[in-house]
Amino acid sequence: MDKLQPPTPAEEITPAEPVEQISDDDAVSVLPDLPAEQQQELEQRADAWVDQVSGLNPHSQEFTAQVNALGAVARRTFERTSQTSSRFMQQSLRESKEKGNAQASVAKSLSELRTTMEDLAPKDETFAEKALSFLPGRNLAKRYFRNFESNQDQLDQVLGALSRGQEMLQKDNAELSVERRGLWEDLGALQKAAYLLNLLDDRTVRRAEQLRAEGKAQDADAMERDVLFAVRQRRQDVATQIAVTVQAYLSMGLIEDNNTKLQQGVERARTTTVTALRTAVITAQA
């Protein structure tokens, strides 16, 4: 028979590293590239828009309306992502003010389980003296069972709390999964807006240079002063919103990952508890 080997140490539950702050400039670069057909479509839209605006009288209401419309690019997406981030923050604050979140609840229950198991664990001296158990009042195995029975309710409460904690973690992950899918779709819309605004920036600069070369200095000034300013302002707004949304998306993913690890840890703890108790009973009866 092969020699016995020591058990493999249990995998420690280690939370993932906190999400690093993402700058506006880096936010767009972390997103996957747009498909070629979408890029081509946005290029056509940018060319058509600049052609239309550059042909308008800079003092007309239509010109002003087109410039003002730049401030509404991706407005609905802004609202959705802001609402999602707001819900996420409000839930976190509410949990911190009340009883704490599911992770804190499960961590507390795991600590209580460890304390209870330490109280129930048979002491070495108890079973080392079993040879004397034939003497009156020396049956320490029975004493252990009495101790187990007296702690049974507490153990059941802790295991029940762990089960409820697992359910809370599963519920949190289900909600986070829905929120993250929504944010992913919104990030796609924001990325398209950012790509379009980059194109508008480039096309506007070129058209202003072309107008100036044609001797239309006033029209060129209007394109630079009004159109280019509005394009770059909205472009910065979109970049900032992408950074905030990416940050929220990654943070939710971090929480989801930690919840999953904690669920696995709870399952291992419950299984180990049952195994340990069975072993203790067998040992006590030996």
C-alpha cells in the first residue's frame, strides 16, 4: 500500500485587485474596435453632415440648430448609463448603512462557523483518555456528544445563515449580470458616438481649411469657432462618459467575481463541516 500523503491545502479565497482609475484618453482604447461596416457607415454620415452644415449661412437658424444638435449626441445613452451607475451607488450606500452587503454577511457567518467548529472539535486529551472510559464518570465520548447536542442549534443557525448568504450572493450576481449587459450595449453606442465625433472633428478642420483656401474666410471662421468648438466639447463629454461607464462595468465585474469565489468558499466550508462532524462522531465512537 502506498504511503499516506498530507491533504492538499484548501484554496484561499483572495479578492481580486481593485479596479484602477481609467483616464478619458484611455477609456476608448480599452473597447474592442468597431466593425468595418459600422466605421464605413459613420464616415458617410460625417461627410454628409459636414457637407450640409458648411453649405448653410452661418447666421441662419438652421446652422445654429445643427450646431446645437451636437450637444445631444448619445444623450439617451448618457441617461441610461448615469441611471445604472446611480442605482449601483445607491444600492452600495444603502447596504453599508443597513446590515451590510451579502459579502459581509457571508464573511461573518464563516467566522461564526469556524468558532462553532472549534468549540465542537474533540480535544486531543479527551480521546487520549478513552482508555479510562470504563471508570464511572469517565466516559468522555458521551461528554462530547452532550457538548455537540448543546451546540447543535447554534451550528444549524450558522449553516442556515450561510445558505441564505449564498442565495443573496446569487441574487446579487444575477442583478449585476443584467446591469453589466446593459452597460456593455451602452458602451457600444458611446463608442460609435466617439468615433463619429472624431470623424466630424477631422472633417470640420479640413473643410475650414478648404473654405479659407477658397477665400471664404468668414465661413471658415464659423466652422472653426462654432462647429469645431461644439464637436470637441461633445467629444470630451463622450470620452468622460465612456471612462465612467467602463469604470462601473469593471467594478461590477470585480464584485461579481468576488461573489462567485465567496459562494465557492461557502460550499467548501459547508462540505468540510459535515465531513468533520462525521469524522468526529466516528472517532468518538471508536
